[in-house]
Amino acid sequence: MIAAALADEILVSAAASLTDAFNAVGAAFTKANPRTTVRFNFAAPGPLLRQIEQGAPVDVFAPAATKEMNALARVGRIEPATRVVFAGNRLVLIAPRNGFFGGASSKPWGWYSLADPAVRRVALSNPDAVPSGRYARELLERQGLWERVRPKAVFGQNVRQTLIYVANKDADAGIVFATDARSESKRVRLIATAIPGRDHAPIVYPAAVITGAPNPPAARRFVRFLSSPTAQAVLRRHGFQPPSAAPTRR
């Protein structure tokens, strides 16, 4: 249950992949706006969308794809003038350190390795609710691998859960965002990196103020802040790509 936001704070519902970066962005925003506290609700965009549709007192929505944002726009639930794309990301194939993809083998591991019978479990985020899962399915379909990988799939309910499946060696490999893989670099290793626009649609992060937000002025300031040099520097430190590298619609 999400508690109602107070007048001197805002509630931002954001993609799980933004957890580390947005906690730092929120601290920087509060430093620049001492009277406003930022609270976050991190989850997959699908559940966040449903919460907003059901009337949760959310000020700002920041998913990891435009599908959910477009759904809110179609029913007039966002302030269109506030909508921005503030970051991009990459999709990567990871494996546990010292797992199947480890050792001294010189075999050129890559996306097609997922079809190897020795790879028994592949962690993916749920493509029906999680953008990273949708991008992963799109990549595998373009590679002609989806039907071979789907029976092995272990579906996470958000990208962080998918990452943990690999970090804990509950899966032999996984597909997550590059920024999430960085957060577990001691326990997972990078096997391959997808090329946006070739392997899948570019990964974009939009943000907008929710229509009827409890604290519209502060919410608008926060969304504008996401494009500021301060916030962009934080996002870059966490591995996100600049918004200029991504289109505004998907």
C-alpha cells in the first residue's frame, strides 16, 4: 500500500533498473531543493502502471520504455508538456562468474551459446510486464533463438530479480540491462552486448508528471531536473546513456 504523499515531498514511481541512479538523483535534487523530499517506488513498469491507473498518489512516472507511458498518455493521465526522455541503456548477456561460461575455454561465447544444451536455465524478465524482458524477447526473436530459449527461461518479475537469479547461480545465463549488470560486477561477468537499433529497438527512459499529482510544482521541478547537468552526470556515473542517443517514442 502506497501512503499519500505530503505537500513537501513527491512520490516517483520508477523502473527497478533506475534504483541506484535515482536514489543518487533524488539526493541531488533535495540538495538543490531543500524543502522537497523525494520518495521512490521502484518496480517493473507494468505493476507501476496499474497502481497509477488505480489511483495511487504518484507524482512522477519514469518507466524503462515508452509503452507504459504511452498507455497513460492515451487516457490523459500524464501532463504531456512535462514528458521527456532523460536516459538510454544497453542490453547485455551475463553469466555467473566461474559458471558454465567461465574457465579457460577459448570458445567464442555469445548470444547463440544460449541454444547450447549445456545452458539449462536462462534468466529473463517477464516480457509481459517488464521492458527488459520485452527487449530480450525481441533480440532473441531477431536472432532466431526465442523458440529454443523459451523452454529454458526463468522469468524474473523485474530486472533486479532477473539479475539476482544469475548472481546467485540459479541460472546459467541471463539478459539484463547493462546498468544492472554493473551493480553485480563481482558476481556476474559480461558475455555479449546487444546493439540497439539492430538487435532490438533502442532502450529509452521517459518521465512525466501524472495528471492530478499530489504535488505538481515539485513534480515538474523534478522532471526538469532529470535533464540538468547534475542529474545527467549522476546517470552517466551509473552507466546510463545520454538521452540524445535515444528516440522519444517506441
